[in-house]
Amino acid sequence: MTRRKYSIDFKKQVVKEAKETGNLAAVARRYELSANMVGCWKREFESGKHGEIDFSMVPVLDAEEVVKENEQLKRLLGEQALELAILRDLIKKKNPHLLKNLK
């Protein structure tokens, strides 16, 4: 069995069609390709391996979802900063000579 090379334009066309239909296996059968190969090509284009990222292939992010995640991350960061301040304060009270090493 010989190894076939496909052009980037052909790969883009197949990946674009797979994204539009949402069915990698059907598109792969249509072009007589492996579904795994089409999935690989899709990941490569989404990661930008073939030059510029085609933003039509990048999934659309929901603004509310992004805002919720951002708030959650801010809350976690605040909690970690508070824990760090508490631990530093404890070290200061119990071991004042170690304070030099913290700064």
C-alpha cells in the first residue's frame, strides 16, 4: 500500500466540510479517507500547524461561559493570595529570623 500525500487546500476543504456537517466519518467515507485522518487534520488546522489559524474552524466561545470562568479564576486567585498572606503572617510571628528569606 502506498502512502498518499494530500495538498493543504484539499485538507482544508475536507476539514471545513467535516465542521459544517458535524460528521467526520461521513465526510471521510465520501473522500475515501480514514476518519482518524480527518480528525488529525482538523486538530492540526485548529492548532495552527499549517500557518495561520482559520478562525472559521475555531469553536465559538459563549461570552457568559467565559465571564463565569473568569470570575471563578479571580475568586481562586484571591483565595490563594489570602492563604499566602496568612501563612507569611504565621511565619513572621513564630520565626522572625525566617522573614529575611521570604522577601
